[in-house]
Amino acid sequence: MNQTISANKSNNIYFERFDSFSRFLHVLVIVSFLLLALTGMTIKFSGSPIFQTISKILGGYEVTSVIHRFAAIITGVYFGLHIWYLLNKLKTGKLSLKELLSGENSLVPNKRDFTDFYKTVKWFLGLGPRPDYGRWTYWEKFDYFAVFWGVAVIGSSGMLLWFPEFFTNLGLPGWTINVAAIIHSDEALLATGFIFTVHFFNTHFRPEKFPMDTVIFTGTISLEELKEERPRQYEYLLKNNELENYLTKTPSTKAIKAWKVFGFTALSIGIILVLLIIYTLIFL
Amino acid sequence: MKGVLSYLIFFFLTLNLTGQVSHICLDCHGDKELHILEDGKYLSLYVNENKYALSVHAKLDCNECHKNYDPFNLPHITKEEKTEITCIECHEQESSEIASHSPEKVKCYDCHSKHYTQQGETLLFEEQKFCISCHDNSSARNYIKSIHYLPAGENEKPVKCLDCHDQKAHRVTPARFTEEKLHAVCAQCHETIVGQYELSLHGKALAQGKFLAPNCITCHNKHKIISHRNPAANTFKMNIPNLCGKCHKEGTKVSELKVISQRNVLANYSQSIHGEGLFKRGLIVTAVCNDCHKSHNILPHQDPKSSINRNNIAKTCQQCHAQIEKVHVKVIEGQLWEKEPHKIPACVDCHQPHKVRRVVYEEIFTDDYCMACHQDKTLQYERNGEQKSLFVDLVEFKNSVHKENTCIKCHSNINISNLPVCKDSGPVDCSACHAEVVEIYKTSTHGKLVADADPNAPYCNDCHGTHNALSKKNVNSKTFRTNIPTLCADCHREGEEAAERYEGKEHNIIKNYTMSVHGKGLLKSGLVVTATCVDCHTTHGELPASDPRSTVYSDNIPKTCATCHLGIYEEFKRSIHSPLVSKTEEELPTCYDCHRSHNIKRVDETDFRQNIIDRCGRCHEDVTETYFESFHGKVSKLGETKVAKCYDCHGSHNILPAENPESMISAANVVETCAKCHDGSNERFAGYITHANHYDKEKYPYLYYTFLFMTILLVGTFAFFWLHTLLWLPRALIDKKMIFRKKQKNKDDESNN
């Protein structure tokens, strides 16, 4: 009886995983990324009638080029905001540099991630139990840095493609535009392919979460879920008596519904886009 | 002393040349004053001793002729004894042949003189007037005025009496030449002309013994034969109508006996432009009878050799009217008149003979004459089993471009012996006036089809109409520029006969043309200077594009387009695509290859800008592929027209390889070329590799390794994470099932509890 009550209790007790600012940034990421991917792919696969149609729906190249650049600016903005966010945390003392770079809450990969990966493979193959993941799993860390890498690479090559006259005038040789085009294009394919398959599966489509994990929108998961998913984080929080700080109200069903509509839309766009890309790559 | 010397000379001379008797005679007869009166007439008895000494009889004594003369008594001989001195004793042979000049009429000495006797040849041929000394009549006096007496040319010998009147004076016969003999006499010198005469109408009549037939002297006189240049001559130009008129004017025996189609010849002539010129204006360059009918070889008009035969008329008239084709519309260089006279009306068909003044065709075959039948709307005839109307709408005709013409000018092939005269006259041959055009037409596909009697073949009237033919400048004309596409469409529209038999690649030509820049210009903007069918295919010499002579044959297309787009042609000529620049076996593109033909578009239209890549790509496949790999190409595929197409960088008609300094993509010009779209274009910017190929390791190592790195990164990342996911999925499903079962079990336990 006590067990069930506690279980119910923990089911109704919610834990704040993402603060509102990070959630807001992710919404920006979703919106800008989808826009960039859609408009960018129409050019990358301009030979495909499907993408030609998409381009037309979006208003043709003259419109999509503006959308793409607008979304690029959003990307720059969220990238900047996130850096500002981190710097602000450091500045206000909410976060020490040590905590940022190492420790249970750090996103910087460490030795533990490699053992986690090893254990995970074993778990996949049925050779061991599910590893007790902490706040950030190794694939989540990869996702995080992939964005850093992606924004840097796509962003810089994109800037060169956006202002080739300016950059060549500064001294870059003409062929760098060609190099930038290859990098921009292939990195974009990597990013979209990765996000719409790997990221989508890892976060949303894996059976535990299927069809969608709304945590990035609501920012909260049930305590029960935290216990099961990230036992190490739970234990760490208990040990340090910090759990209380993160407990929060149950999100309203209305909000969840709204976020689900938004989330499913984004997921659908991503899935459709990746299917079209695969189809185009294979058949055209 | 002087007297003695002269006496001695005289003595010896006389002693040597004359006998003793003569010397005695001359004592008295050497006196110039010596004379007698006989029958009241003063008769000189003087004998010029010197002249006598020069005569053929110089060696004869006086008494050898004056026989029985007694020199010492007076008179030397009695009247009874006196006999006439005849020459027969010595000149017997000749005297026996004397004819006209018989001794009764003419004494020997009448010609040869008494004492100064000379050889006949010397006498007669030295002195032209010799005969006249006796024959001092009008004939003889006329002879002196004639061209035979005083030849016109310096080298011509005068014709003497005996040249015509036998060769020997002693055989001279009466001057009445027979007709036969007369011509033989004239033919001695005038062989050709007499020959012509003998074959002529006049000569033949003479040979047939027709008494009115003229001979040489009818026109040229007997003795008063004067040059036709001499105004006094019968044959002088001014006098010719009179001369001919003697026989040929109304009322003469000839005119009554001989029935010819021409009436009042002389009267009409004098009223005609030729006659008026001669009589009123005194123009001796005007035509008189013999200018047309010839002088000696006058032949009837039925004779093919006759100067007035229908086929020779033009030649005859052109003796004077040499440049007539210049004023008669395009009967090319007079050739048709001379070479194919049957094709066109003869001069006289319009300009009646003798009445020559203006075109008087109407007077023979008037339009009214034709319209008497052809105004009947029901008039029909059968051809190839089809009934064809022969009705002529005169109102329509009077509005046509040919309104000034009479029926017969076009329907020239009528025959007066047919009934009606126009029977079987066949289709109108427009080449009579439009020879140049018809010659071209004959070489065209249309013309050849006509020659092959193809039922679909278009003839002149299919495009130009018949009696309703209008000038191409007339807006209502079928051949007015804006109407040409419709006209050609009659046969060339899809489904019509010409389109059906066509085997080439161009289809829907009329529809396409209507939508093309030319068609829109013509039909929508009403620009009559825009190209219509005939501007490219020519009006009359259309040939299929496969024919090297065709204006639309690939090699000829640039020049055809250059008739309007000359400026572009000048640029194109210098471009790499021009055969003048590129000496290559490969086929070079012409205007058509980029612009197409019937569906030619405005170059700023979306379609054109998009399609040009395909056009260039047909030959430049590799660069087109790399173009499509570039940003320009990729965006272009999205239908964006503003982005650079081939010709934006390479130029269109002035396209040149990059090595050429004048090329738009040469090192000198490329920055500026990029700057057309890219403000701030610079040398390094222009170094962008427009046709890059990241698979080409040798040429573009940077790109190759960049691409290689990116590919490895991509494949590596996906390989890792997709495998990761692939392993995760079944495990997660198993786990979920277990959790579900566990939960289910818990629930069951709970409910059991």
C-alpha cells in the first residue's frame, strides 16, 4: 500500500530538468533549424521535383533565401544567448567554472561517458543491465556539442557564402567559396540527417518515450521517470539534498497539449524531410 | 634660126609618120581656118595633125580612107564619085555583128571619130559621158545624177553604161531588159540583195509572172539610181511611205487585188505615232514601211522568217526600241520577248501595227468582249471531272492590283481560230510580267510540286488570288504581312495537307509561331517589321531546311536572321560559334539551336532563360553538369531566372574562349562580368570556381579533400549512431515489455490482494 502511494506520489511530483530560458532557446533551435533545413534542402536537391515543389510552396527561391538567412540570424542569436546564459551563470556564481567543465552536471564528456557507452553496448546486447545514467547521457552530450560544431561550421561557411564579395575582398581566395559550399552543404546534410533520425530516436521515438518526450517544452519530468531514467542523477541529488530545489508543479494538461501540437508538427516536418532526403539520395 | 629648127623638127616628124600624100593634104587641112559651106552649114575641114599622129590610124595615109581623092584639084572628088567611107574594108569582122548601133543609125566615126580614132576601150571606158554625147536624153541625164555615176564611197568604182548595157559597144541591144535579165544585171553587183528579193513576196510574185510585181527599177529607177540617203531618192526615208503607197494605198490595183487583214495601211500609218513622227516632226529615225517589213526580203507575216512574224516582232521593234524592257515591267532583260515570245503578247498585240499609238489591245479583244460571256455567274467548265466556275467578278477585279490590265494581258494564250477564242488557253502564266519571281518560284518546293503535277501544289493564285489579287501592301490582301501566317496556315496548319506530308521535326508551327516573339510582335503588337513566314523561308523560293540552298539550312540561318538582326550577326561572326572563327569538323550551333524557330521566345522570358542551359548542354555536357552542381545551377533549377545562366557569364552572340582577351570571362573582363550581379566583385572573388568538380583530385585538390573529409565525417557519424540506434531499439522494446509485464503483474497482485 505504501509502495503504491509513494509510486503515485512520485508520479505526480515533477522534476524540473530544463529551465525556462533553455527551453525557449530550444524552441528557437527547432524553429530555425527546421526553416534552415527546409529552405536549404530545396537548393541542395533542386533537381528533385519534390523539393522544387516545396520551394514553390515556400514562395520560390527569392523567398526561401530570405527565410534561410533569417533563420540563420536566429541561429546566431540563440547561439549567442546560450553563451551569454552560461557566462551569466558563471558571473552570478550560480555555476562555477569547475562545475561547468566537470562533475555530475557538466556537459563536457569525461571518462565516465566512455564506461557508460561500454555498459550501454553490453546492455543493448543483453549482456548487462541498463546503465545508471546521470543528468546527461553520452549521446546527449554528443548532441549538445554537435550543435556547437554544427553552428560553427555551417555558420562560418554560410557567412562566407552569404558575403563572398566581402570575404574575398578581405583576402580569402576564390576557391574558399567552393570549399565553403561543399562544407555547408554536406554538414547540413549531416546535421539534418542526424537530428531527424538519431536525435529523434534517442529522445522521442525510443519505446520508453514514444511518440514524444515533451520535457524540452515543459521542462519537467515525473520524479518516477527521473528515478528510472537517470538513477545516478537522482541519487546525486538525494545525496546532496538538492532534489527539493528542482521539484515543481505538475504541468497543466492544456500546456502539454499545446506543446504536443507544436512538437508533433516539428517532428513531422523533420521526419518527412529526412524521408524525402533519403528518397532523393537513393532515387535521383 | 629658130624658124629653121622648128621646120626641121616638123619635117622629120611628118616625114617619118605620114606618107607623102598626107603631107600634101595637111598643107591645106592643117589650117584651122579651112572650111566650106555645105547646105548653109559651116563645116570645118581642119585636121589636127598632132592628134592625128596620136590616133591608131597615124601610120595610114589620108588616101587609104579617102580613096580616089585628087589632092591637086578642087573639089578633090566629084559628088558622083564620092562614096561613104566605111570601115568594113579593114574592120569587117566586127561590123558584121553590129546590132543596136547598126551602120544605118550609127556610123563608126560617130563613136571612134574620123581622124583621131582610138581603141573602143580607151574611148568608152575613159569617158563616162561618152555615150551621153549621143544619148543626150533624160535617162542619160539621170544617169549623171545617179549613185552609179558618182559612187558614194571612195573605193567604189563608178558603174558605167556598158556595165549594165552589155559588155561590148558593138553588141549593145535595145535598152528594154527582160525581168529576168534585169535582175541578173543588178545581181552582178548586188548579189545578196537580189537573192533576198527573189525569195521575197515581191520576188515570188514576179517569178509567178504577176504583172503588178515590182522589180528593182520599180523602186530604184532605171538610171536615176540615187542613194537612199539622198533626200531626192524614192528610197529616202521620208519618201518610203509614198513609194510603197504607190501600190499599197487604198484604191490602187494592188490593194484591190490583194486582200490582207490590214486596211488603210498608209492612211493609218500617217496617223500613227511613227507616221506622225515622220510627216509632222520630220524625224528620219522614226519607223517607215521597210523598217518593219524590210526592204528586199519582204515576207508575209505567216512566214517564220518574216520580220513581222509574231515570234520576230519583238526583235524587229527592238531595232529601235532596244531598251523597251526597261519600261515594260520586268520582262526580264528582254530575254523573254526574244527567247520565249510565245509566252507573252507580241508587241503588236497591244500596239496595233500601222496604227501604233498607244495600247490598243482593247480594240481587238476588248474586256467587254470577254465579259460578254464571263459575267454569267452560271458559266462553268469541266476540268478533271470537276465543275469550275468561269464567272469573273468585275467589281472585285476593278479593286485588284491588276485593275489597269485588260483581260488579254494575262490570258494571252488565246487563239483566234478557236471558238471561243479562250478555249484551252490554260492557266495564266504570270511569268509574262513577273518573270523573275516565277523563275525563283520554279526552284522552290512549291514550284517543283507544280511541275510534278501534285494535287496539293500551290500555284500563284493560291496565295495571290486570281481576279481579286491585291498588292501585298494592301491590308486586305492575303499577302499583307499580318495575314501571311494565316495564308501559310491554310496548308501548313497541323492536320492540313502540307503538315500531313511533312516529315521533319517542326510541328504545330502555326500555333508555335503565334506564341513566339515574332508572332506576338506581328499579331499582338501589330508590328509589320517583325518576321513572318516569308522572311525566313522567302516569299517564292521556299526550300526544306535540309536543302543547302535553303535560307533555313543550318549554315544559312545566321545570314537569314541577319536580314533583321544584323547587329547580332556581326557579333556572332566573331564568336567561337562562328564557322569563320572555329575551323572544326563538329557541328557548330546557329541561331536556331539556341532560339528555336517557330517557337522562338523573348530572351527575357522565363522559359528562354531556363531552356538555354539545355541548349548549351546539348554540346557542352560536362560543364552543364558542373554548372548544376554550382549554386547558380542549383538555384536555376528552382526556376529562378535572375541567377546567372550560361550566357550571363559567357556572353551570348559574342561568346569567346577565356583565353581571348575580348571574352567576357577573360582575366581582364571576368571581374566586371561577375560585377553585373555581384557588387563588390574583385579579383579573388572572380577566382571562384564556377564549374568546380570536387571529384577531380588533380584539378581541384582542395575541393576533393574537403569533400572526402566531409563524406568520411558523414558516413562515420551516421554509421556509428545508426548502429547505435539499431542495437538500442530491440533492447528498448524488450525492456518496455518487461516493465509492462511487471506493472501488469503488480496490478494483478494488487487486485488479488
